[in-house]
Amino acid sequence: MNLLIISASLNPDSKSRLLADEASSALNAKGIAHEELDLRDLPLPLCDGGAAYGDPHVAQASKILGQADGIIVASPIYNYDVNAALKNLIELTGKGAWENKTVAFLNAAGGGSSYMSVMALANSLMLDFRCVIVPRFVYATPADFDAGEISNPRVRERVAECALATAALTKQRCG
């Protein structure tokens, strides 16, 4: 079983990256191997429907995603949706990288009103790529963070629950 945690924020002070780090810690605590992909470390071109697909970073991202059986996506929420960097990654890598994956979401947003915003992406991944969406996700707001860390213990617990549920479901699906 190969698990991947994607940190989709390009912001150096990302709160969603803190969620990704917490998921990694939870998996490490249980001895569950996983890889991490921080989109800050893999500059991708904007998907243009043409030449962008030939970029070597796109090939690298496709390979990393293609090797994963389960993916935990940590993304900020901007304007009631996941960020453009994540959507761009999905557009560039597509079916070959995302098909039949187990996918979970960890989201950090500016307020509580857009807690359902990840559903558009979840539906797209289910319908377009036959992904199995983990029915447990984390939605955190600025009140859950302080001084560059997750300050809400319940959010920490929920991140661990999501990460471990993703690992269990992925393992079950891998046989």
C-alpha cells in the first residue's frame, strides 16, 4: 500500500500544510509508511491543454501520483473551492494518476461558511476518475490555529482519524 500526502498550498505560512504535517505525524506514530508531495517544491506550469503536459515537473508529479494507492489532500479553501494549484495538478496529471485512488481531504479556510466546498472536487474525482472518497474530512478555520500550529486538540484528533481511516480503507482496497 502506497500512501501520499499532498500539501497543495503555495503559501509559505500555510495552515493546510500544518494539517498535512499533522496527518504525517499520525501515520508515523502508527508506523504507516507514506510519501509527501509539497506543491511548493514542484513548480507546475498552468494547464494549457497542450504544451504544459510535456513539462518535466508534470511527468514527475504524474509518476508520484501514479504510484500512490491512497491520497490525502491538504488544501486551502479560496472562494468556496479548493485552491487553483490543486485543481491545476489534477488537470495536468489526470486519469492516469488519479484513477481508482482512495482520496481524503484536509482543508483550511478563512471561515466556517464554505465547509461543503470540497464536495465539487470530491464529486469530480468520483465521477471522472472513479476515486473512492473517504467519508471523513477535516475542515479547519483560523480559530483552530495559533502561532503557526494547530491549537485545537479536536482538529488534531480529527486529522489523525482521517489519516488512519484513509490508510485502513486504502489497505482494504489493495487487498
